[in-house]
Amino acid sequence: MSIVAVRSVHALLPTDLVIVYNQNMPESKDVAQYYSTKRDVPVSNLVGVDVPESENILRQDYETNMIPPIRSVVRKLKLSGHNPAILLVYGIPLRVKDTNRSKLYEQYEHLADNKVREYKRLVQQQGRQLEKLINKGQITTLTYEKQNIESISTKDIITSVNKTVLKASEYLKKYIPVAAERETYSKIVSLLFRMTGMAPIVNDVINQLSSMEDKERLIFLRYNNLLKFNAILNSQLAEIQFRGFTPEKTLEVSTIIRMVNGVIGELLFWEVQQKKKFGEMTSASVDSELTLVTAKNYQLSRWLLNPFLKECDNLPGTEFIRRNTIMVGRLDASSPDLAKRMVDDAMETEKTGLTGTFYIDARGMADVNAEDSYGRYDEYLRSLYNIVKSKSSLPVVLDNNPELFPEKSCPKAALYAGWYSLAKYVDSFEWGKGAVGFHIASSEASTLKEPDSKVWCKRMIEEGVAATLGPVNEPYLLSFPLPDVFFPLLMTGKLTLLETYFKSVPHISWRLIIIGDPLYTPFKNNPAIDLDSLE
């Protein structure tokens, strides 16, 4: 996989960090103060919250006891010109539990079912009308003649209608203004606008502007509000793309969709909503949920797109969304002393640079097709090996067999990426000071406290790593950072641990967490990969 290097570095500073601790646990405040002293974070940036000592928190308690005090400090920092990020420390719960499924969700699903039937019928009728206009009363498309709308798939309706729309567009291009045809012409234009919305008209206007002289273009833009109106609507759609929406906002969103993409677009919108289960999978890591601490009315079910990804650079509205999304990390372990040790190791390693061997544990799976996510992810691990081997002098070892690295077989481990031993840490590594690594499996950060647990994040920290990441619940494979993006960026020494994570994790408001000193930059003084080589 090719990597496009990130040029717009966030440049995370100690003064940007908001440190959140559990006010009911003296040990939690102690870790917060320890980190604040070590990294010169202002004492005014520390926030105590009233949360349980449990690793779980109810949604209501999260919204009542965590959001207001954290949001207040974040907003103050923003007003003073900072780009705030959040650090949760030992004692803060891991998970926001699922919400109860309300009647609103059931009403929403019933509404989506009705709207799909309604818009299938409407799009079919408008397609029939349009075909009659351009064929002088004749209907040649069988889809338009079927009476039982349930028997027709949305895909078949859209395919038929798109063909008719294309024919109508060609008709308008060839139209010669004569009195006898004016009424037909007007009806076709009106139907096309209702069916396809503003988007085709805006595209035509943009094409016309490209052929205008500068003076003519300026006059047109000054007195024509179409492009301004379209830009406003598209900025609203961009926010929806990143934030989703709650059930009560559905009708409002569908209206925007209709204005931009017509009834065809609205039919597609409602079909997507019909397949959505808004009341399901609303649990998330506290960390990932807090990325939206300044947002309102965002979608709770499943995940949202992470706007910090390089792939989002050219999406409309991205910069606005990024300014209103907060990076969140965690300094946590099975004991306060281990959490402090991670900071000490990180700071000491930064002085000399991280050294040792990079161990990559693939499974030898073929990337047979695009739908085989397991094979594809295994290929990312091999891609990581090729990048490190070709662009770095750091020693790297690839195991491309189904079995994991045997116990005690990986001396001087500096970096690690591998899979798949579910909730069963394998003691293969002699971790060097400052080591960073993660194991891809479904529950490796489900606890950091249970004494007998063998989940990888807990055990890796206990065995000596300075930073790791993992899920607090089943996240699905597609939610893990791509290893051939995360590690090469970290190895450039240009990004902190927290920035590297947010440049590579696909989702927010979901289930992964990054654990370690957020400011840790293991290759700051000895870059292992040249940033320019990743372009």
C-alpha cells in the first residue's frame, strides 16, 4: 500500500493537553499530576471528573459527569488559541455502555420502510412521465409498467431512470426553440430538476464559468446565488458525512439530500436508512467518544469517519470538522506505577532514540479478493515489512506463517505488529525500553485491571512496552489502524504518538484506544524513515 505523507502536522504541545482524572481516586489524580510535572502541562489544564472506579460508565453518567467539565476546559483552550487534545489517565473508565433502545428507533425504522416504498413509486412515476415526454407518449421501459412496487428492486428502478434521464439530457441539448415544443421542453426541465436536484445544474454552471472571461465571471458570481446556495447545502452534507445524525434529524437531512440530488438521491438515502439499525452498537470507548466532546446531535450507533485521515484532505468541510474534533489518548495500566513508568520510558527513549528490532507477525494469507478482509489485512503487514526493509536501516523480522512467534523468540523488540491470539498474550518478546506495538484481535483492551486477564494491551504494558493500542469491545477488523501507515509515520519522528494514531485510525466514536504518553516521539532524534520517501 502506498503512503502519502502528512505535511500539515498538528504539532501537539504540552500546553494543548487537557488531563482528565477520576476525582474519586487519589491514585488517579496522582498520575495526572505526575504527568503534568514531567511534561510541563499547566496545572489549570487538569480536570477532575466524578466517575466510578469501574471500567464501565453509563451513557447518562458520561454525558452528565464527564462532558460538561471537559468541554469547558477544551473551549477555554480553543479561545486562547490552542489546539486542545485530551489525555485520560489511570482511573477513568474504558467503556461507555450501550444505550437502551427507545421507541424513537422503532418509529424511525418504520418511517424508513414507508419512505422507501413511497420514493420507489415516485421515482418510477417520474421516470415514466419523462419517457413519455421524450418518446411522444410511448413507454418502452418495462420497469415503468410494473404495478407491484415491492417486486422491483431499487437498483432496477434507478438503472432504468438514469437511462431515461440521460436520454432527456440529450434531448435538451438538441432542442430547437419552436413554439410547438416549448411546453414539452419546460416539462422536461422541471422533471429533471425534481428528479436529479441542483447537482447537474451546478455542474453546468461551473463548466460555463470556466469558459468565461475574468470580468464576466466576476459579474456572474456577484449576481448569481446558485453556487453560494449549493455551497451552503454541501457544507451541511459534509458535516453529516462526518457526524452522521440522530433519528429525529432524519427528515431534515432527507430534505437537504432532495435539494441537492433530487428524488433519485432521496430514494437512495432512504434505502440506506432502511438498512441502518440506529439503536444497535451504541457502546464505545470513552476515549473515542470524547473526540466529539464539543459536538452535538451526532450519530451514536456504530462508528463515524475519522476526519484526520489523509484520505479526507480533499473532502468538502474537512478543515471545519477537524477543528471541532479532539484527539484523545490514555495513560493507563494495571497500576499507577506502571502508568508512570510508561512516561519515564518514553521521555528517556526520546533522548537517545528507539533502537532494536521490528517484529511483524503475518499469517501467510493470500490477498485473494477485495472482499477477503483477513487476507487484505495480512497483506498490509507484509507491505509494512517491505516499507521498513526498503526505507529504513532498522532490523526487521517477518514471520509469514500461520503460527505466532514462539515464546522467547524475539529479543530486543522495539516495534511489533501482529495477529491473532484472542485475549491470550504470548510471551515471545524481550521488550526494549520505549517499545511500541499492537496485536490485532477483538478484545485486547477490554480490561487493563482484571488481575487474571491475558489480553494483549494489559500484558504488553506489564511486560514493558511504552505504548500500545487495542479495542475495548469487538471493533471489526476494518477499525484497526493500518500497520503500513501507523508505523512508517511514527518512524519518521515528525509526529507524536497521538498524532500518528489519529492519522491512521479509521473511525471515531467507536471502540479503539491508544495507550501511552501522547507526546511520545520515539524517533524524534533518530528518524528511521525519511518523510519524503513515503510520498
